[in-house]
Amino acid sequence: MKDFSREIWAYALRNAIDFGKVDAGKILPKLFQHGLDKKDIRKIMPEIQKIAGEVNKLSAGEREKEFEKYGEFVKEKEEKEEGLPELEEAVEGKVVTRLAPEPSKYNHIGHALVFLIQYLYAKKYKGKCILRFDDTNPEKSALEYYRSMKEDLAWLGIKWDMEILASNDMARMYKLAEKLINQGDAFVCSCAQEDMKELRDKMKACKCRKNSKEDNLGEWKLMLSGKFKEGDRILRLKGDMKSKNGVMRDPVIFRISYSSHFIQKDKYCVWPMYDFESSVKDSLDGITHVIRSKEFELRAELHANIVKLLGMKPPIIREIGRYQITGAETQGRVIREMIEKGEIKGWDDPRLVTVKALRRRGFVPEMFQELAQTVGLSKSSGRIDPTVLAATNRKIIDQRAARYSFIADPVELEITGTPAMKEIEVLLHPDKDEKRKVKIGHEFFISKEDFENLKGKEIRLLHLYNIKLGSKVVKGKVKCEFTSSDVKDIPKINWVSFGVKARVFMPDGKWVSGVVDEGVWDLKPGAIIQFERFGFVRFDGIHNHLYEFWFAHK
Ligand SMILES: [Zn+2]
């Protein structure tokens, strides 16, 4: 048998670096790629165990150092694998992940990235990806959000294998609640909310904890039959009132609500809380792997406890950084207030980083996909700078965005001595052959900023000819002279001759007005183009006789 010790060291170290300790079972399958024969499995196992033991004794720093030594022996094989790191216990064809939005808000980029990562993992392991709506909060869930979520996900390029509404599985969830009551692990509580809050703060149990199983079951049935008012009774899990983690102190798992649900209408008046619904549904739906952001850290103990009490199989949970865009507001509650106060226009306001807002500005699905691949499972704080979004998007759209001239805050030029020219041809994109015609008349516009910076100097009107710029505006016009010189190393300025009125909605919520060359007549709403020397924009449509564009980035 060949000596595999270097490969074993390399994989054991990699495994320890990624997951904290070596899982010896992970190493064996890798060795087949290096030519291990099946008949030698018995001979190789003790060696794997021995090396795994040694690696487990090393500190994190030592592991990194050792990996530098051994990494090269497995490098080639590692590079063949896809960008996302491996998940524990992931078996090809058996992995089931889920996208579990609550239909009570609009997705922001952080949600989108977590959804994409779960989807990419299902694809990586040729498994399934389930779209499950955690819609058991009847007051907050709404059709509007449900539809918008699906639209966002489809736009992002996610193809889910199945759609599930948690609210369609109430019968099974009620059964599990009864099981907990019968086991003595849940009880019906009739305490006032304020009293209970005080008791939980003092780490003291309420009197209802002592109720008999029979009483609890009877009260539970009365809850289901609609005998009580909202808040009069709730079902609590018998947690641990002494726990340091407040979430564990006899948490509510079911409550009464008579609000009409957007799908179930008035069919139910007892609803599971998120912690219960989400954790039991993962097991009921056969989810094998959950990737979620760190904000669930405190609730993880409760989720694991619920599933354990019910004797169900929990999924493997990977926690990742909570993706935030530096400087952007992502809290649904705050955004709702801003909209109500009229501070922003809506959920797609360019100051927000909702999927809708970014989409309307000209960010493309490929940007989200690429970002999901690169941020992958990083446990870092998850802060993403807006410049990273712009850079990733620019790389993609720069190759396809046609070029046009937009003149912000225009100043009119009157040029004397110009050669007779009716039109010129310019390239739609510098790397492509396709051209378009640009008409030339007697009027020319350049931006006020260009004029202020260059007045009195010789400039080149981009793609056209050189002129000497006048130095002051008289009756709204600047007198300029054509110069026959062909000097090229002078400032090249965008201009518009035949233009249409346009304005651009900037990411700070302000509009920039100007004229755009009439080539935009051919554009369809949604087109992503570049205004040369201004930035990338998305054509939003013609509103109030104005061509309106949304600014993406420089
Ligand atoms: Zn109580």
C-alpha cells in the first residue's frame, strides 16, 4: 500500500481548521481520490485515527502552520471542488436546505445572500431546496410580502424544488404541542403578561407550572375551541427559569390570535411562536442543513431543546455572519416608520439596500450570486462595504452597458466656425463593433461643472472636434470657437446636441436634472446603461414627460 500519511495530515488539518476538530470519517473518502484501494480501508483507518488525534492536540495557530507544510499535497484535488466550503455530514443527493422567509417584510441584501447560499449548497450536493414561508404570525403575514418574496427569489435566479406554507401544517404542530403537554414539558399559563415578565426577570416560575397534565390538556382544548380571549391563556414550554439565557425561561410556544390570516383566514385562533414553528418544521420537512445568521445564536438553545423533547432529528446548523451593508438601514420597523413619515419613498427607495431598491438602481442577479459565493460561510461580522457591491456589479455590467451622454445641470454653447456635419457615428460600447448615429445641430450642451472647470480653455467635444470654450455665460449662452487643431491630449468633454430632458435619482435620494442624448429613445424601461463620465444607471421609464434614470454607481 502506498504511503498516504502526507495526504492524511493535510486533510486532517484542513478539517480541523474548518470545523474546530477532526472528523476522521471525512478523511477516508478523500483518500480514494489519491488512489487508495477499497481493500486497504482496514489498514489505513488506524493511521487516520492516529493522525487525527495528533492534529486535535494542536492549537489553531499550529494547525495553520502545519497546513502550510502539507497543503500542497492535496491542493490540486481541493481546487477541483466548488467555491463553497464543505458542510458537515453532507451526502450527495441527500442534502435538503430551506429558504424560510417570514412574509412580513421585504428582503434586503442580507436575506438574499443567506437564501442564495442555502440554494447554492443544495445545488452543490445535488440535493433539494425548499421554499418555506414561516407564516404563523397572522398579524404580520401578508399576501403582498409573500408575493414580493417569491418575485425577488425568482429574480435572484433561485429555483426552489418545493414551496411550503408552515400554516398548512397546523394539525401536526398541534399534535406535537399535545405531546409536550402529555409529557409534562408544556403547560397552559393564565398569568398576566406584566406579572410573567417580572417573574422571568426574577428567575421565578409562575403558579401555572404546577398544573396537572389533565388540566393543561383541558385548557389547551378550550384555547383551540376559541373559548378564551387573546392573551388570557398561552402555552409555555417548561424551560429552565434559572437559565442565564432568558430565552429558556418558560418561553411561550403557542398563543391565541383572532387576526385573520392571509391564506388560512379564520380557520385557526391558536398560533405557534416562531421558535417552535421553525424548529419543528425543519425536522418535519426533512431539512438536513440550515445556514442562518448569527442573530439566532441565543434562540439556538431553545430550538435544540424543543426538537430534543419531541424526539425529532434536528438539522445540522451552520451560523454565519449577519450580512449588513455599512451605513444602510435594514430594520423593517425603522424603514416602515421612515416611509410613514415620508422620509423615503417606499421599500425600493435608493437609500435602502432591499433587493427591490438595488434592482431598480441597476444591480443585477449575478452580483448577488457572486457575492454569495465569495462571502460563503465566512464567520466574520458580515459587514459589507457599499463599494464592494458597486465593484462587483460594475465588473458584470461594464461589459454590456451601452454608452450615452448625460449632461447634468446643462450650459448651452454657441459655437462659431464649425464644419458642416449632420451626424456622427459612435460606438455603443468601446469593446464592440455596434454603432449608433448621433445628430448634430446648432445647439450644444455641456455640464455646468465642466464649464466652470475649463472655461477659456481649448477642449475636445468627445468623438467630435476641438473648440475654444468661452469664459462667461451671456443671455444663457457661452460663445465658443471651433479650432481646427487636432490636439488630442486635452480634456474630452461629453456633450449633447439633440437631447431630451432627463433626471437621475441618486442614492442619497436627490434628483440630478439635465439632458440626455436622444439615443435613449430606443431604450426599454429596465435597460442598464452607462452615462459616460457620470456613472451606471438604469432606465426607469418616462414619468411626467421626463426620462427618469436611477443611479447605480460610478
Ligand atoms: Zn402562569
